[in-house]
Amino acid sequence: MSQTLQELQTEWNSIKAEVNAIKFQYDTLRNKRSNLHVTVLFTSDSSPESLALLQQQTQEEANRWSLDLQQLDQEIQATRIKLRQIRAKLAVKQAQIYRFQAQQNWIQLKQQYERINQLSNSLEAEILSFYKTAGNFSPLPEEWLPKHPQLLELEMTHIPYIQLEEKQFKLIGKPIDFNRE
């Protein structure tokens, strides 16, 4: 198996060129079959010799046409099978490319996943500190004083967080626990 993405791409391009060549061959055979024709023979007179010769030529033409048609059908079938096999080979190579790319990206994604969750945890700690500071504001409940300002209004109670599930990452909203001490 190839070691680099470039080698895999080169192999994929080679197989794709093979698919295109076989597809062209298949299309050419189908076109040749579509354009196959029978020669119609006529006799110049109605003599028994002419009619016998016409009968013989007609039979030879029909036999030739039948053989040509059978041969073309066999070539078309063989080409169709070969095309399926090469396309299957191309699909396998594409799967190898996807697997290689996923392996290469997985390492970087895992590092980013850890960094994002680290930042998410830091953000959560800062939000909780902010919440606690805002909660420490306790104005005097005197009726004659103007209404005290509300320092914090919570419209968002989730922060982005990434979970690793099976073989994929999932971006979720992690709830902030404001009751945590």
C-alpha cells in the first residue's frame, strides 16, 4: 500500500485514466454495433441461376452479419465486465485516499479538540467568576432610594464544547452550572 497521499493520488489518476480508456472502448463498440447494417442484394433478372446466386449471397451476408453481431456482443460484454472491475478498483483506491486523509486530519483535529475544550473550560470558569462578582452586588433595600440596577442578565447559559463520539467529533452546547461552588 502507498505511503503518501501523493502516491495514492497518482495511483488513483492512473486507474481513472484506465477507466476512461475502457469507457471509450465500450462506447466505440456500442457505436459500432448501432451502425452495423445489412447489405440488401437484388438480382438483375429472374433466372434460376440468378435467384440461386442471390439466395446464396443473401445467406452468406446473413451469416456474416450474425457472426459480426455475436462477436460485437461478446466484446461489449467483456468490456462491460472489465469496466466494472476497474471501477471497483477505483472505488477501493478512493476509500484508501479517504482513510489516509482522515488519519492525517485526525491528529490535528484531536489537538484542536483538546485546545477548544481547554478554552471552553477556561471560559466557563471566567463566566462563573463574573456571575459570582455580579451576585455580590447587594444594594440597600431602602424605599426612598432609586431602583437598583441589575448588573447581569443571563440570556445564554451554554458554551460551545466538543465531544468525541465513536470516530467523529460533535460540537455541542455545554450548560454552565451556576450553582457550582
